[in-house]
Amino acid sequence: TAEGKDWAQCLLGRNYHHGISGLAQNEHKAESLFRSSADQGYSNAQYFLGVIEEKRGNDSETFQLFQAAASQGYMAALSRLAMYYLRGEFVEQDDMEAVRIATVSVRLQNNNPCANEVLGYCFAFGKGGLERSRVRSVYYYKPAIEEFELDPNTTRRYASALINISSIYYPECLTPPSGDNNW
């Protein structure tokens, strides 16, 4: 039985969530198992439950769950928090905090597309106390772009990396030609 075993509850919750390992998809059971595991402090479950709450629009619970998972070093949660601080979602916008969190995340896992995208953006536009640098920006954007090339379904998530890296090399592409109202 999975009761009392945080990792087993989370794994079973994922199986119900995705309808795999011979289990029918059941969101209610998945959420119940994630919540039980998260209540025991299991970072994976806190993250998965945060994703569910985010889809529901429960801003404060989403942020609290991601923050709890991130405080234990859960990579995806760290990346999400960095992006939230950068964009000002669920929390007051804070470039410095976004850079701090993204830097921790990249140090823990070098090929972390979301955290690398945050640092790429901050280097590209001189945000978060970082000096503007094309070279460093491209260095950090590269993992996000490679993720896009490996899986085109990540288009929405990493499209900003593609647009921003394009603007570094071809800034004229983002400005309509003068006098051209049909651009």
C-alpha cells in the first residue's frame, strides 16, 4: 500500500493523472494522492499539485506549492519561480530575485531550459543587475532553443527564447520599416 509513503503516493498519483501503468485516468484520485504526498513534504508532489492549482487559477496556492518544492531544490519549481518573478506572475515583479533563483537552478542542473531562458533574457536586456551581454545571453538561451528543436511541442514555452535571440542578432526584424503601415 502507498499510504504513508510520500514517493509512492506521488508515483501512483502520476499514473492516475496520465492514465498509465494499467490505471484509468482519474484526476480526482491523482489530486488526492498528490495532496497527501505534498502534505508529507514531498517536493515532486508539491510541484505536480502546484501545476494543477495553476490551471485552476489558484494563484496563492500555486505559488506556495512551487515555493515549497523549490525550497527543497526541485528543479522545475525553481525554474517556474524564476519565471514568475521575472514576469511578475503570482508575485511582485523582481528581476534580481528572478536572476538569483535562476542562477541557483542552473548551478544545480546546467541544462535547465526555463532557468537558462530567464538568464538569457536578463543578459540580453540588462535586467536583474546583470550587465547587458550578447555573448552571455546567447549562451543561456541556447538550451531553451535546443529544447525547442528536440520537441516542437514546447513552442509556446520557448518561443520567447527564439524571438529574443533573434532580436539580439537581427534587431531590425522587430522594428517595422519606416512608413510601412502594412508591416
